[in-house]
Amino acid sequence: MINMMNMVYGDKDKEQYFITDIEVKDDKIIITRADGSKEESKLTDRNLGFYRSRMIDQAEKNLPNFSIELSKESFMVYVRRVGAIVGGLLSFFLLYNIDIHIIIKIILALLITLGEIFYYLWNEIVLSVMSNDCCETLATEYYLANLQTFRYYDAEKGVDSYILPPEDISRYNLDDRLLTKMSETIKDFKSQGYEDGDIYLTYKKSQTKKDPRKK
């Protein structure tokens, strides 16, 4: 399962600290990091608040650069797609004008066609993953900008609590439009006199996302 995006993808030193998921199970907290390692901690309000704060801090620190790199990568994917199309057409043109046996031409034409199909399918998978990353980036940006709506201080427990915890953004595949509606709903409840601790959100769990970069 992929939860919070790995915003330090490829940086092995940072991946061992970057939290991608927080799961509460029985009396313990299971923390998953970007390098795939897991850590267990005793379930207490303070521990849970600590790890959620870490998740928010790492998003605030890494999201700007991640957004820039994601934009560059998205642009290069489209450049490579156009380049593959142009290269395929050029290959067929050269193949048509080369004086070789017809059987060899057919074999080469089939290889070029299969190569184009394979690249197209792989490119679609990459674009799908990047589309998920783009959606989550926008959702995370909105969440951070409106954190005061989704987070509140629980004076009784002495810790920060959440109407919408940060790990749920990716786990439930929430986008910025849905977060906007949630924010409006929370504000509406508050205007009616409801306390933060009395407000609960429910949302349908999304299908597990798969990342072709991971084996």
C-alpha cells in the first residue's frame, strides 16, 4: 500500500526517515517509512500526535521541491511521448526507403510497431502514477494551507487532535475538491456551535494504488 507520497524518492538517506503511513492497530502505532521499513510505538495520544506532526512537518519541508520536480517529470514524459511518435514515423520512412529484402523489412516493421506499443503502454502507466501524485500534491497543498480547519488543540489531553488526520489524504485518495467540501462542512458545523471534538468525517476507502517504480 502506498499512503503519503514519497517526496524524497531516490534519496536513500532521507527515505529511512520519511513517514508514508501511520496505522493504529490495537494498542500500538505502526509507522511505515519511505524505504519500506516499519516501526512500532505504544499507542498514546502524545505519540500519535508526535508522528502526525512529523508527517505534516516533512510535507511542509519537501512538498515545494517535490512539486517542481513532479512538474519537470510530467513535462519530460510528454516530450518523450512525442519523441517516440516522431521516431517511429521516421523509422518507418527510412525502412520504406532502404533497399533490403522484403521479409527483413516486415520483421523490422513488426519490431518497431511492438516497441511503440510497449512504450505507449508503459508511458500510460507512468502517467497514471504521476496523475495520482499530482492529485495528492494539490490535496496536500490545500490541507497544509487550511490546517487550522482540520487540526485543533485538545486541552483535555494536552495534544493536537485532528478532525482529518494527514495520513487519511492518501489512504482514502482525497483530492483538493473533496477537501474543500470537507472544510466547508466543518466550518458550517462550527458556525452551528459544534465543538471541534464533536465533529467527525466519514469517507469511503479508495482502492489501493500501485506504483510501477516499486518492485
